[in-house]
Amino acid sequence: MMGCVRDWRFNEMMASQPKLDMLDGSLGATLGVLFIVMGSTLVLTSFWALGFTGTFLGDYFGIYLEERVTGFPFNVTDNPMYWGTTMNFVGFAFWNASPAGLMMILLIVLMYKIIIYFEEPFTAMIYREKAERGKKSA
């Protein structure tokens, strides 16, 4: 739900700001579609690899996968949902020829970097401890 509100506010912000003439046409549309396709590929394949539980519930309820996912798209980037979502925002900013949208992406990247700073060590610890427990029980 929060993601829908975030996306709606992002689009409202872009609609209320001036457009960049250089991107208001086929160049912006083409770049927009390319970024949206790449970003959506990362997000959707992440969801496919993790499943609903791994995507939304695992960290909150202690439901973890047997092992850390390392296949596509996690072999491209450790955080494909964050970077895929960022690419979608870039695509929508290009599509809307929005310099304000492109500037707002800097804030989005900063926020995702902060989240990753705390989340990555936690995820590594979860799967390291799980592997250690597995070795002890074997």
C-alpha cells in the first residue's frame, strides 16, 4: 500500500513541475521504456525468485528461505528490487520529461543506500547463522 502512495506522489510531483524540452518526445519516451523494462525485469524476477513470503513476510516473521538466493537477478545485483524500482523511477522521469523527477531519484538512491547499509549485514547474518546451525545438526 505504501508503495502505491509513494508512486502516486512521485507522479503527482512530476506532473506539477515543468518538463525538459530535450526529453519531451521520442528520446524521453524511448529512454523511459528502456529503463522501465529493465527495472521491471529486476523487480518481477526478484519476486519470482523469493516468492510472496520471501518478499514480504520473511524478515518480519522469521520465515527464511533454505539458502540465500544467488541466481538471477541476484547474480546481477544483491538488491534487485531496490535497484529495479529505482530504474522504474528513472524510466517514469524520462517518460514524463521531468527534471524534478530525475533530481528526486537522487533522494530515492540515498534512501535505498541507507536501507541497504542496515539490511545487508542483517541478511548475511541470518544465512550465516542458518548455515552454522545446519553444520552443527549434521
